[in-house]
Amino acid sequence: MSPNVERVQLVAPGSLGTCWYGKYHYLEPWVGCEHNCPYCYARSRMAVRNSLAELGTNFANPQPLLPRQELLEAIERQANSGQVSIFKLSRYTDIFSPRFVADGLSYEILEILAKSRVSRVIITTKGAPDRQLLELLARYPQKFSYNAACRPSSLLDPDPLPSFEKNLLPLRQRLEAAAQAQEAGLLTTIHCDPFVAQIDDQPQALQPFLDLLESYKLKRVMWSYLLLSPTLLESMPPLVDPKLWSELLERYDLHSERQVLPGQEDTISFAQKNDVALESVDKVAKALMARNFQFVLCSLKSIRGLNLREYPRQMLCNGTFYA
Ligand code: SF4
């Protein structure tokens, strides 16, 4: 493959136009993700596709970017280079991909980061650490923040979007890990992602979900609405109930595409219709306010006409809430 072809980089700076204006670096120790979520945008990114092809694998079967020892040495060099202050794990994968939790690679990477010059490591996961990993995080509570990504409607019986959870550990196991991280002193946030308006904000999903979070004393929430993309419009229909899928499409503005990162056509996405977003934000924010949760909404600024006098000022995410 030509050296000019775009590939996943072990360390890449955040970009302008994304959260926090790029004041962090992403770490991508491997390419692909065993969680293989049907809505994952990483699968359609050119860099990911090229690197998967080069490593001779597919998205659901992640492979480290380098042989293990080389990988660990490269991470150690980068983390101590003085060039990186904050690491975000990760943009295109999950540091708690079950295979790498089981074989200790996730632990070795986090141990290097914990002992490095990097000031902060932001973990966002749909997986869970094992006991040894939790003990490591607990030894460095100031170094890590912990974000557990979960969906309220996964509590419904039946779950209306079962393919979204298919490869994930049970919700309670993930929340238990988050509660232990918080107990150990880590800044811990429940990230409702992807949040689907009129499904995740239904009272019969949202209220039991908030009950459950309260039972774990997890009272910080951030939520991000599901974005669709041209690739997802092709790949998701076989994985979602047809009636629900056509109702869901009705709520999206499929004619006004939004390119998230300038010059990168593989980041085109479609947002929900503005009135759908307004109604949903109101329901979720009021449910969280009624229970005294701390919360922010990701991409709030892209929703027009929200009467911010009705909500707490800090609901406008400045990128530091979960960091
Ligand atoms: S856990 Fe994250 S990176 Fe992995 S497939 Fe799901 S959305 Fe993608």
C-alpha cells in the first residue's frame, strides 16, 4: 500500500471542528473493535478501512497496529515525549475490547500511561475493565477519567434496538465497573450514546435507567444523539426492525448533510430534525433536573431555538465535563 494512503495513526492530534478544539491527542493501539456496534462511524473511515486491509483483518476482529513489544515501546515514547498532555481513548476503537482486556494488553497500555508524563487520560468505553484494571485505575484516580457509554432503552423488555447491545457486556456489569471507578475517586460520567429520540427518552426507558444510575450513585450524565451517515443508511437497515427503522428515518433531516471535519467526505453525517431534537432535549433535561443530576448535552450548540433559560447554564458542554 502506498505510503501516501491514509492510515490509522497510533497517536493523532484532535482536530479543529471537534470537541475541545483539538486540545488532546487520540491513542489508537489497535484497529477494529470487537463491540462492532452497528451505528459505529469508525468502520466507514478511510483510515480505518485502509489499515484493516493492510493488517489483513476486519473491523470485528481488531489487530494491534504493531507487534506487542514494539507497540508498548512506541506508546511509552509518545506518552513521555512532552508533546501530549491529554490522551483520549480512543476515536476508532475501545480500550476495553474484551480480547485485549483478557490478554492483558489493555492493562499494559494503561499502566504505561498512568506512569507517563501525560497529565490526563480520558477513557470512554462500552466494555468494562477487569479487577486488575480497576485496581490500576484506582491507584491513579487523578490521571484517568471514566466514561461508560450506555443506552436507557436497553432496559426495555424487549429492547427495541437489540443489535446495539449484541456484543456488549450486560448493562449492570458496565455500571458496576463505573460505580467502582467513581468510588475510587475517578471523575466518572455516564455517556448515553447513541441516544435515540423518542426511544431512549420514553419515560418507561428513561425513568428506570435513572433509577438504576441513582442506585449506583452515578449522577453525572452526558448524552449524544445518534447521527446517521450515508454508509450507515446502507448498513443499518438489516439490523433494525423495519417499522422502527422507517419511523426513525422520518425524524432525520436526510437532505441537509453536515460534514463534521472539513475536507473529509467520510465524516458526512445527518442530524435529527430540529423539532425532534428540541422536544427530546426538553424531556431529558427536565428528567435529569428533577433528580438533581449534573449533565451536559453533546453538540447542544447545533440545536436551534433552545430556550436556555429553562435549563442549567452548564448544560452547554465546554468539553471539560467528562474530562
Ligand atoms: S464500542 Fe465504540 S469504537 Fe467500538 S464499535 Fe462500538 S461505537 Fe465503535
